[in-house]
Amino acid sequence: MINTEKIWMNGKLVGHDDANIHILSHVVHYGSSVFEGIRIYKTENGPAIFRLREHVKRLFDSAKVYRMDIPYSIEEIEKAIIETVKANKLEQGYIRPIAYRGYFELGVTPTRCPVDVAIAAWAWGAYLGEEALNKGIRVQVSSWRRPALNTLPSLAKAGGNYLSSQLIRLEALNNGYEEGIALDYLGNVSEGSGENLFVVLNGKLITPNLASSALGGITKDTVIQLAKKLGYEVVEQAIPRELLYICDELFLTGTAAEVTPVYSVDNIVVGNGDKTITKALQKEFFGLAHGRHELSEKYLTYVK
């Protein structure tokens, strides 16, 4: 259950139960939405939004790919996000801005349907559970692959893309795992249902590149910066499936997952169970998010 009082819709705050759309809205029938997930972290200086500008910029980039003209500026959406966090009196939690094709007429062609915008914010803890952050999760390689680059644009964080994510996650849960990892159309490793991933091998971090049909992750980018500051080499390249079985460490990153270690893949324990590098990066990440890192001032927007 989402714990929230107010939702921002098309320029004004409305009550949670009044945030409705028409059943014939284009988005309901054709998945025509772009969205973001953004974390709010508790700090000594009050609640802070993690990498607000980068998330809002990606929202606009996703809309551009799908030829959706958001009727607000980046600055207006940022202001509305802050306003929504304040209205819900959140010290920590999650923000979901979404732009979607609304109601005018049905049919695949969306151009006559308005682009509506909504922003919700609510209290939300660890996506995969607090225990997962410490002990790691069990994952499987999914039988569902990510679509090829010329079928659906993977760099756009679009609602319709997440039908693939649902299949990946539902399959994993049904088979007794906490998460699934998808391969790309060439058979290389792509990403989780909603997370990027990093392999650790011989002290080096390896992560799939953008040609792997994976979303360009903002948390992923943050972890790369933190890893380099700690002196680790980071390589973005194609990753063959079998590297998941023989690597030393493996972890997932994302707004929801944050930095979550992987304990096993297809019931093969990752490495010898050591999580030294993963834990070091996890510590740096949460230090940044909670305002205790040299990058905190750069990447946190404090809600006053």
C-alpha cells in the first residue's frame, strides 16, 4: 500500500484518492508513459533528494524519444517534486514522476492525446528487503531476453518496456528466486528486471555497456564514480553469461535496489561468498546518500 497524502497532477496537488485518470486514456491501452524513480534520504540537514536533476533530465530524454512534449520545464518539474515531498512530510522514501498520454481518442497513434504529468511520493524501504542488503539475494538467468536495440529503445525509461521486466521477475519469483537477470538479444548479460549489474573479477569491476539493451542507470553511474575514487578499475563491455558463475562478486544497482549483493546465480554460489568490494561500495553509496560524503553536496537536493 502506498502511504501518501497528496499527489501532484498537472500543476496542482490533489488528494491521494482523487488522483484519477479516464479509463480510455491512451496510456492504459498502449503503455504510453515515461517515468522515473527517485529516492529521498534522511540526512542531518533534513530530507534530501538523490540526483534530482539527472533523474528529471532522463525523464525528458525518455519523453523526447517517444515524441512526447512535456508541458513543463525541467525546473518546473523539479520544483513540483520538492513541493510533493514537502506536502507528504517525508523524511525518506520514494518519488515517482510520470508523464503519460491522456484521454482524447483511442488508436495507436498518440499525437492528439494530451501529455499529462503526475508526481507521487511515499515512504518506502529497501526494495528487495533489508536482509538482502546484507546477505545478498538468489537470482536466476531468465528465459526472457531483453528486446533488440531496434525494437524498443532501452535508454528510454518507458512504461511499456516494463512488461518485459514483469515477465522476468514473475518467472524468478515463481521459481523461488528473489530476482531474474535477463540476457540481451545476442545472449550477453543485460540487466535485472529493474536493476543494472556489476561483476567483480580479480579486483576489477565489469558492467554491461549501453549496447546490451540495459537502461543507463543513474545509480550505476554513481557507483562507477565511487569505485574509481576507491581506486578500482571499471570496464563497460559485453558480459558472457558464464562470467556470472565464475566471478568473485556480483551486485545489482538501482534507485529501488540501491546496492544489493547477489549470493547465487542459478543456485551457483558467487565466488566464495566474499563481498568485500560490494560492501565497500555499499558503504560509500549510503554515506553519499545520507549526506556524509564529499559528493553529497553535488548530488543531493535538500528539502527545506
